[in-house]
Amino acid sequence: MRFESFIASRIIRSKPYKNTISAPIIKISILSITMGLVMMIVSISSGVGLQKTIQNKISSFFGHITISNFQNNLSQSSLKPISINQEFYNDNKNEEILHIQTVAYKSAVITTESTFEGVVFKGINIDFNSLEFANYLIDGELPSFEDKVNNEVIISEYLSKRLSIKIGERFRTSFFKAGSSIPNERNFKVVGIFKSGLIEFDQIYFLGDIRHIQLMNNWKLNQIGSFEIFIKNFDEVSNVSDNLYKNTPSDLDVISVKDKFTDIFNWIALFDMNILVIIIIMILVGGINMITALLVTVLEKTQLIGILKVLGSSQNSIRYIFLSNGFYLISLGLFFGNLIGLGLILFQKLTGFIKLNPETYYVSEVPLDLNLITIILLNIGVMFFCLLMLIVPSYIIGRISPTESLKIN
């Protein structure tokens, strides 16, 4: 064991050290590191968890990338058909693409005996990504795709309650018919109810057989409204989108889910800044408290410093002793911080005791994302910056005179 490490361990283990005036200050310093790390772990986990949950929900409903005809209006209906015979659909060579589904949209009005509601009918095909969407199906099943057009649909829990429509019941839907004052009408049967948690979407969309839209729009069976593409890694959505844009016909528009729902993704991008601010503040608070603890410890151990200097210890050697002491105190704070922080994350995952307003945050409880690599890097970062902040105050040791500290005349 090095001489400096031996002296530092003796200071740490000494009982008088634990009962001195500096003891409360040191405990507060350890507590500040602990609480700071807890806040950082929880803020990172909740921020990233909320981002990923919202990303996954939107992507499950609309895919990561949409390919459709250019439209010069804000209509949510598919106005121009696309041929299903596209190279990227029939012969996909992009390894990042996980799944491609064909869909079409058409605005409508659902009418019941007591009320009506403006909606958008999403026509889905046999290639619908049912595994991705199944997470949000709370009752019933998805429509079947037989040889004939079927009237089975799934509606959101919101529309089910608002229109008083249950599984097995039928309702009438009126679709706008171009060039005619008489709308197209369909009677649909509810076979499933979903809840995405995205209230803006649950209020509007219901899903059924795409062939209804093809018939109403006089499209051929090989014509659809748009392609919705699912990819393996969300972080690659921009790159895959750009690549598809370069390799698709010029009359097709390729838009990523980030660009399609700019407001939502700009909002969740702000979480990164909030997390960064919290980390900076917590490191500063913890570092300042550790500086205070170091200075108090140095002033309390002036006689020891004087003795070490008389015995020939260098300034760097004595500084190393007190920095080792600081390292120990920071380590204690990090240990308890990790214990409490990870415990809170596990408790939230098991119980979901912290609730959120789904109309604002799109989720009913705080989602947490636990990444061990992030936690390890966070601990290393806190240790590094706190020790860095202790280096400058440690130079006060050089100003302590052995004569004055030992009270020799």
C-alpha cells in the first residue's frame, strides 16, 4: 500500500474523524452526491423512457416512414392512388427495413341514433403489421381479410365510449363522394377496440378493410393510398428516409414520422435539454458541497499536514491524501445514489405508482428506460467532474505553514 493511501485510509477509519465538527458537513456532502445522482438517474430514465414510448406509439400506428403521392392540401384522405408494384415493396434490399404495409385513408362521419362524429377510416391490408399494433388492442381482434370485402373494423376506446358502440355492434358511416351530393355509406361491425394513448389519434381513426376505400375511389386492387415502412433502428429513420427518397420515382413523396409529426418530436426533443440542465446543476451542487467538505477537513487536519511536511512529504503527496479522502466520500454518495435510484426505477416498473395525464404526455404512467451503460457513464462522469472541482481547492494545502500548524515559536 502506498504511504498516501495508508494515511488516507487512517483518516477515513479514525473514530475522532467521524465525531468532529466536520462530520455533519461531510454527511451533507455525501447526501448531496446521493440525491444528485438519484435525480440524474431518474431524470435520464424517465426522459428517455418517455421519448421512446411516444416514438414507438406513433410509429406503431403510422410506421417510421410514409411513401405517398405528393398532395397540395392538408386533407387526411388519400386522394391519389399509388401502384403497389414498386421495387422497394416487391424486392426490398434495404437491410434496415423491417416491414412494409399498404394503407389508405378516407374521411368520414359516423352516425348513431343519438350522436355523430367526424373520423378518418384507415384502410389496412393483409400485410398490416398486426404484431406491432397488437400491443394497443385492449379487446376483441383484428379484422380478417378473406376473399370478399368484409365490414369488420376496430375502433378506439375513446370512440367506443363517445358513440356508445361495443364489440359486436354495428354503426353507419358516411363517406364523401366526389362529384355527388349523395355520400357513400357503409355499415361496419366492431370486432376490436384499441387504445394507443395518443388522444389526437384515438379521437379520429378507426381501422378496417382497405378494399372499401378502393371501391369508393374507383381504384384497382393493386392501387393503394400509401406505404408505411417500419425500420429496425429508430435512430436511422432520417438516413433510411433519405435513401428511399433518392431511389423512388420522382412523383412519390417520402416523409419520416419525425417530419410528419414535427410538433410532437420537437416537444420530446426538449427533454434532452432538460436532462442536461439537471445533470449540470446536480454536478455543480455536489461538487460545491465536496469542496466545502475538503476545505473543512484540511483546516481540521492542519497539524497532520504540518507533521507530514516536517517529515518530508511533498505538496503533491499530501494533496493526494486529501483527494483520496474526497474520492472515498464521492464513492459513498454514488453507491447510495445508485442503490436508491435503481430501486426507484425498479419499483416504478413493477407498480407504476407515478401517474401522468395521458392527454398531455400520451402515457398514463411514467415510463422508465434503464440502460446500464448510461448509468455507468453517468457515475464515471460525476466522479470525474467532482474530483476535477476538488483539485483547485486542494492547493490550499501548500499555504499551510508547518511552524504555525504545529504552534512552534
